[in-house]
Amino acid sequence: MTPTRKHRTILSLAASAALVAVLTGVAYAAGTVLARRWTTPSLALRAEPLPEPRPALTEPITPGEAVEGTLSAGAVDEWQFQGRAEEAATVEMWFHPGSGSGVDAELVVRLIAPDGTALQEEQGSVFNPPYLFYPSLPGSGAYRLRVLPLSGSPGRYSIHLTVSEVVAHATPSNTTSRPASQPAEGSQATGGVRFEWPSARRSISGWTFHDPRNPGHIGLDIAAKTWDPIVAAADGQVVFAEWGGGYGNLVILEHDAGWSSYYAHFTEIAVDIGQQVRQGETLGGAGTTGYSTGPHLHFELRYRGRPVDPHIHLP
């Protein structure tokens, strides 16, 4: 055998040995995978829904009195109240953009009966918070309101519960159990603050305050064209002037006597945080930023943090 032929034979034998080794390794790996599949349940079979977090503490809530909480991502808050059979329960929630509420957060509030049955739940966001109405409680006892984040960190929130007797088959649009739109003292007085319309247009282009079609809506959708000037409804200080999640470009003013006003969906903001503005001073141009289907102004009035119906306090 010549050296050349010998060299080729050695190479051929080495290649054959390498091929055998590779095939052996593949067969071993395949056998291992099959063995695991036969002896261990698949992830799909073993997967179970993650248990819902339990509230660390259940706090009492007094009907007619607003309470405040802070909800972080993954946490659960729970409130308890005493209800009687056939009473109507209305739960109003609102959040505090610019002071602890994540502007894109979403959550759900759930009404739970004394026996643990979930009676109703409503989903909402910082821009359009949950509004829950249950027309007739099934019995007397300790009811719970459970608040759970769905996404993000809702942060600082307020919740107001009303329970009252109502006629049978009442709905949120015709029952007297709905929260009053007046300030907390039950008076329409504004503590010397006089509000004017924030735009030259006064027609409503969308939802009103607690609109029956969207009870969670806590302002007025005022008709506008893009770049219409939006002005301050009263003298105040700018405490928020930036992107506000569903609000789009948002401006918040603080006024005297515990009042504040919200102006949403600006195309562009013309004021800065900390700036003092006078009634009628331009805050920015109307637009359709955030959760909006067309140019308009979303306008809110709040008294000591609680949304009230702007229609009551505008001329």
C-alpha cells in the first residue's frame, strides 16, 4: 500500500468513527427527551391559573364618606361595609394623576357578598375609573369591596360608597342612590371660586358626567376643533402639565377652597408646572391625544379631590 493510499484509508476510518459518535450522541439525546416526556407531565398539563393575591388587610368603609388608599402593582386592597337586604350599593372611584397614580394603570373593583359570592365587578382606568352599581343587595351582613390592579401601578386612589333604599328595577340613570354631584358639604357654594367655561364652544360632543352609557366618566366632553384655545376656568396654579396616559396631554390647575380643574387631550400645552394663571388665560390648543376618538376637551372639576358635575358650577 502506497503512503498516499494509506493516508486516505486512515482519514476514511477517522471520518467513519466520527460519524458513528455523532449518531450515537443524537440517539442518546433523543432517548433522553422521550424518557422525560414519558415520565414527566408536560408544562401544558401541569400549568394551573395563578392564585389571586389575597388582601393583607380588610379596612372598614363608612357609606357616604370617601376613603383613600394606595394600590401598588400585584397588591390587593379590600374594604368592608355593613349592608342590608334590598339596599342599593353604588361605588364611585377616582384617582390622582400627578400625585401618585400611574397614568396608564388599569384595575378592577369587585363587590363580594357575605357568603363570598362575587356579585359584580367593573373594570376601569385612571382616565375612566370603575363605577359600580348594584340595585339590590341579596341579604344583610358584611360586604367587601376588593380592588385589584390589572396592569401598571394605580397608586393613590379614593373610593366613595353609597347605600340606600331604591325602588325595584332601578338603574344608574334613574335611581336616587347615585352619588350627589355637589361638594362634600352638600352645598353648591364654591368658596368664592367662580368658574367659567374653558372654551368658546359649550356643546357636549361625547359623554357627560357619570353618563348612563359610561358611568365611569367623571367629566364633560366639550366639542372642539383642533387648536381651539382652551382657557383656565378660574384663577389657579398649574400642578400638572404633561402626558397623562388616557388623558393625553393633560393640564391640572389647583384653585382656592379645595377646588381643582382638569383639561385633557391637548394638541399642545402652553403652560408649565408651577405657573400661576388667570381665569381666561390660554392653557393650550384642543386636540385628540390619549383615549380620544376625535378633537374635543375632556373637562373635570374636583372638590377636595372628588369629581363633581361641572354643569352645576358653570354659568
